[in-house]
Amino acid sequence: MSFDSAVDLTQQALIVAAELSLPMLGVGLVIGLLFSVLQAMTQVHEQTLSFIPKLLAMALVAFLLMPWILSVITDYTREVFLRLGTTGAGG
């Protein structure tokens, strides 16, 4: 495998990782903002109050998106193995 192919696969791996993490991070951000507004309105400043709802919401999103996540990971893995098969692992 050439250096360019390795760099390209690494770049694609980072893009796939970002693509898969964005929905869960977005939900965590929205829930965190909602709880921040709620805490500002009620003047209850407990940092651990928003942790469990964020964790549950992110787990729910991960569970609901699992078929899509597996599809994206499978497609990337298939591409890696196809490139290894066509270019060879040695060089």
C-alpha cells in the first residue's frame, strides 16, 4: 500500500468517525443547553443535574441510529479490504 493510499484511508477514517459522532454530540449539546436554561431560570446550579438526561438521550440516539452506524462502518471496512486486496499489503 502506498503512502498516499494510507493517508487517504486515514483521512476517510477520521471523516467517518466525525460523521458517526455528530448526531450524538448534537443531541448532547441540545439537552445540555435546555438544562442550562432551566437551571438559569430556577437558579439551581447543580452540574450533575444534566448528566443523566444527556447520557440517556445520547444512548437513545445511538440505539436508534445503530443500523445506519453499522452500514457506514461496514462500507468503510469493505473499502479498506478492497484497497488492500488490489494494492497489496506489502507495498
